[in-house]
Amino acid sequence: MKVLAMVMFVMGYGLAITRLSEGQMPASCDEYNPLFSPCVPYLVNPDFGIPSPRCCAGAAQVFGKANNPAAIQKLCTCLVATMPNLSFKPEKLAQLPAACKIKLSFPIDKCIKA
């Protein structure tokens, strides 16, 4: 029963993020969809233990592009702008690189304004 409820939550939230990303995510942040879309279950639910392989692959792709000060600033700006609209938990975002075994070239705390 709990599993079914979680599946329904994830499916419903997946539909919601599609609509939210079109209307509440800055257009300049579209390139970060590989992080936002597959990582929603992990980033919004404090009880969601580990990110999915798809989430980690998207996170690695997005974080890998943040390889210079301008790219890091753009990523951080998008994360700060998008987190409240998509109900991301800042602490989950802070844990994501370690949970996916991604080594960042910058401190993720720089992108989190709780």
C-alpha cells in the first residue's frame, strides 16, 4: 500500500513538474531539465533515501557543465530561482552530489539559499 502511494505521488508530481517547468522555471534554465525532472522524487521528499540512477546521470551532466565561474553562477541562479517553485528541499540538494558520487568543482552550498 505504501509503495502504491509513493508510485502515485511520483507520477502525479511528474505531471506537475512538467507544467511547472514550463510556467515557473526561467526559460534560461531549460538546459538543467536533466537534473530537475528525474531528481524530483529525491529532491522533494525528505524520506526518499537515494537518488535514482537516472537522477544521478542527469545531475552529473548538469554539474559537469558548471566548470567555470559564469557557468557556476548560471546554475546557482537557476537552482535558487527554481527550488521554491518545485518544492525542492535545500538539504536534499546539498546531499545530491555525495549521494550520486559526483565530485563538484565548487561548493554546492554556494547555490543554496534556504
